[in-house]
Amino acid sequence: MLFQTKNLKTKEKSKANQILIWTESAEPPSFEGIVFLWNRYQKSTKEIISVPYELEVNASFFRERYLDLIDKVSNIQIQNKDIESYFRIDGTFSLWWMNLSFEKNYGKSDSFSNSIKLSVFEYYLEGIECSLIQISESTTKDLVNYLSFCCKKISYRKPDSFNTRFKQLLSAIQIKSVLPHFVLGLIAIFRYVKFCGGIQFHSNRNNDIGRKLYIYDYFFHLLSKENEGEFKSAYWGTLPNLINESQLPVTYSHIYVPSKSYPTIKHAKKKVNEFNEGSDSKSKHRIVEQITISVLLQVFYYYIKFSFIYLIYVSFRFKSLLNTKELRPSLYVWNELKDSMIGSIAVQNLFTYFNIKNQVEGASKDSSLIYLLENQNWEKVLVYHWKKLISKKVYAVTHATVRFWDLRYSFRKDLSGFRKNECKPVKIVYNGPLSKKGLLDFGYKEEDLVPGEALRFLGLKTLHTKKNQSNHNKIFLVFTDYLFSVSQFQLELLESLHLPYRVIVKPHPACPIDKINFPNLNFEISMEHSETLLKNASIVFTSNVTSAALEAYYLGLPVISARDPKEVNLSPLFGVKDVHFVSSKEELKKSIQTIEKERIRSKRIPVLFTDTNLEKWKKILSGSCILFYFGNMI
């Protein structure tokens, strides 16, 4: 995963240049000035700069540039005090550390891709004396507002139609735009309590006495069938079996994620009860979201307190401090920053803080912690309190791989919450050479890392053998995304190509696909397990994010990934040779022809550890000071 930064264009000052921000996917019109293609991928020239293209060929340069910006915002001071000090909880942990912009979560932030694209725009803008910025009609309101900081004169390239103005008027009167953040936050308190199934009047945290191991994950990707009491999870593979055989007392804490199988937390809790009834006393399960009266009162108290502090000390100073040339791109995510301090995001983070804290306070002293690594806000709270109250035996697990543009995995010593390693795990379990390379590139050290089998992908080793013995099939296998807009872009690339293949689409569990939405595409929908479908596939066509691309690559299958120019490239195989990325029907057709003509290399770079005996995991568990339970197994 190496990216060579080309020689970026010399940024000599250009006088009176006009700029066109073209956000359409179609070809831009002729223009006397510099055109920035916002959502169109093509090779950049002197007059036309394709932002998606720059984020591919100069990926490392612009990623570091963006992360440096986040660091600088993190360290901003108001009246000679770090901004994080204004939002301390219990005098130590800061709500500021849970800021949505610092979390850098592409799944939560609507501004994620555009804020990164601005790092490209700002870089080239440094060499331009801009007198006029013209924008196309589809430019978002947030982007228009930001561009007004760059140039006082902005005009639409095309005249607004009545329909466009009407749509903009409707979007302007959305409830989130009308109500202040404080009111939205108060509403969020009641909505979150409802989401969690109401107030729980009895705490179960004292049931953890004597536990030696705690595992935190998401109540998602369950492999347990309906009315089945045995816990099976795609996140952990056969690791629970290994733990059960050792008779190790373990508590599984699940963060609830709504799904088709468990649409409400009530359904999830019922399933958790089945797990507890079907297991022995050594293994227990619980849902993290448990709202008690104490939690509710603390959330309400701190929300009012921080809202008052924001009003008195922060509101009149913070935004003006960001409006400097160095920090200006952060103004694009101003609403996220504000929402994380006094809005609905702040409320959600406060609930997360006190729920996690309550559970950690009831854990057995000197026990070990294993959790899924994504550097999300709940992880920061968990690690902070575990290291402070329980033990230093904290292991974070990369359950898929570390994508180049998945900035959640970035570790920066200058970032709030990481300066003294308060929220950093002691060890990170990487599941293969590709993940290790990604973690090192993101700032972790060699001594932070330990190898462990890729628990989600253990079945691939057997499937790999079967694949070598099977006949080649003319099946074009498609894995879509959890966002319909991304899946739509992907399937529309396939329309009207008339492929000489049997096209099978495997939708994401959280985003079903209806054939009626794609009348020009002849395809089948299958909900079979990915391993079953991959066994017979000829070519695999994946969405931007899905880890199915990694599975296909591991099996030696030709992989094509849809590269939506509206988003940054979040493929787990970004930067890996022998993988095709396409943004148009023409590119997709050319990639298929290339694959049919040229043979895929039989020997590829290793990406995953798939030893089904879990020898690496046995060493991890023994090394976490529970050798008494695993000593006979190693």
C-alpha cells in the first residue's frame, strides 16, 4: 500500500483567476479559468483539476494534510486555555475528545468526503488570486457557504431553475435548520431514552464478580439462528469456542445496532436472554445501552452545564479562531463541531460516557479487555476507564482491515485524548500483513502490535482449497453497500452493458435491493453466505467499502471495485496492485475485457492470517495474564 506523491503543480500566484467548482458528474463546459471537478474522476491537467483523481495519485500527501488540520483544531486555545478543558467530565475525561470531527467516521459524518476534498482545493487555492468563484447548480449549501469564505464573489454557472430554488427552499426549512442546537439536544435526550427501551431501574453490573475476560463488540453480524441459544458472531469466528473450552469466565458486552433481524433494542435484549439461558455460568451477555435514573440525571446535568459554558466562553470566540487561513477548512465542519459540544451528538456522547463508565466500574479488578478497534467514541471511554480502574490489559482487534482512507484508525500523539495515551489500547491485534502496514502508516509503533488470526475470515482457508479444485464459472458476483446511494451508483454502472455473465447481487444486510429500481439490468438477488457465492464466482464487483473485496482477493479472484467520485476511496484494497477501480461504464467494460484477456497473478501479496487452530490467539490470551486457563492449550 505505497503511494508515490507526484510533483504537485507549482503554486505560483496567478492574477485575477476565475474558478469553476463543477459538482456534476457530466463533462464540464468550456471555461476561461481553472475548473475543479468535485465529483468527476479524470486525469488532472493545468486547467482542469479533478479532486477525486488528486486524492488517488497524491493520497498520502493530502491525507497527512487533512490530519494535520484536525490536529491543529484539536489543540486550539480560548483565553489561553485548551478548548478541551472547558468540557471536562468528572474533572478528567473531556467531551471534546468525543468530537464527531475528531472521530473521523465516514459512517456518521455527512461532511467526511467533502471536508477531505477541501484539502485539495485549499492546496491549489494558495497559488491563485481568486476574483470570482462560479459553482454548478448541484453544489451543496454547506459547500457554497464555505466557498464564501474563500471568495466574496460567487455566482452560479447555470441560472437556477424554479425546481432547484423550490428544493433549496424546502431544505432550508428542515427542522434541524430552524431549531437551535440546544433545543435539538433536549429533544435528543428523550429520543435516546426511547431508543434504549426506556429507563432501567435495576443495575446488573454487580453480576460481573469473578470475571477474567471482557469482550466488547456490536450486536450485529450475528450468526446465531432464530431461537438458537448459542452465541455465534462473524466478528469473533471460533474464538468463543476456544474461550468456552478453557472454562474462562467471560462477559460479552454488545453495543446495539438496529438491523432487520433485531429492529428494536427490545428484540436484542430478548436474544441476549436466550444466550444467557443457553450458556453455562462462565459466559454472560449484556447490552451496553442501559439507561438508569443516575445516568439520565448525569447526562442532563452535564448537558446543561456544557451548554452554559459554551454560551459564556466559547460561542463568541471559537468560530472566529477557525476563520484563519491555516484553519479555514475546518469551518466546513462547523455544524459538526457545534453539534458535538451542545447538540444531539453531545447528548449521545454523554449517554455513551456514563453507560460505559457504569459497566467498567462493575468489572472485576485486574481482568482483561478485548474490543473491536475502530477508534469510535465509545472505545475512547472504555479504554480510558479500563486503564484507570481495572488493568492495563487492553487489547484492540482489527476485525476487517485498515483502509487507507478510513481515518478512524489514525493515531496522532498531538490529538486530544491521545497526548498521554489515555485512550490508546495497550496492544492492537492485527489480522494480517495488510492491516499491520496500515496501522504503522497511521502512526502506531511496532511494539504496539501483536498478530492474531483474522477471525471473520477463517473459513476462507478451506474455501481457498475448494476454489482451486473447482471449474471456472461465468458468474459476475456483485456485493453492494450499506448505503443505497452507493449501491445505486454501483448497479447503474452495470446497466446496459449486456454482460455475457450470470449476474448475482448480494445486498448488504442493512440495505436490501429491489429489482424494480434497476429495470435495465438482468440480475438475480441472493442472500446466501458470501463464502458460498465466492466459491463459484468468476469476477467479483464490489462497492467502495465492503470487506468482501478482501475475501475475493484472498481467494485469487479478479476484483473490480466501484469508485464513486462523490466519496473518497474507502476500499480495503486501495493501493493494492491487481485490483481494478472504476467510476464509469466505460472503465468497467474495459476492466472486464482486461481481466478476460490477462490472467490474474496466481501469487498475490498475503493479506490475512487464517490458521484455524488460532495459535496466535492462544498466545494473546495466555499473554494477558490468564495463563492458568490457557496454559494447557499452548
